[in-house]
Amino acid sequence: MICVGIGFQVITEGKYKEYLIANKNMPNYPTHVHSYWLLDPVGKLLRQIGDGGQYALSRFKDQNGVR
């Protein structure tokens, strides 16, 4: 298991080739909140890349050459 969430994407090109983007559940919130996280190829959480909205994900992808 990578993490509790609603999905992930393998990055196939650009600066973060072979890394993952996961839409991860945030358990410390009182409601069901998800946010996007960058994970290394082994599945280690590196940093949050935005809230669960598509704008944050699109911006990260555009800035880093991710498709």
C-alpha cells in the first residue's frame, strides 16, 4: 500500500520522472480532506503539492513538465 487516498499517478517524464503524485487522505482533519502529495519512486512522502483541487495539480504539472 502506498498511502490512504483516492488515487495516484506515476510521472513518466520531466524533472520528477518515476515519482508519484498521490491524492492522499489527510487524517488529522475532522472531515474527509484530500490533498496532492509528491512521493519518491519508493513511495516516501516528499512534500504537499496542493489541496485536492485540479488547479493545484495542473499548476504543479505545468511548472515541472509533468504529463
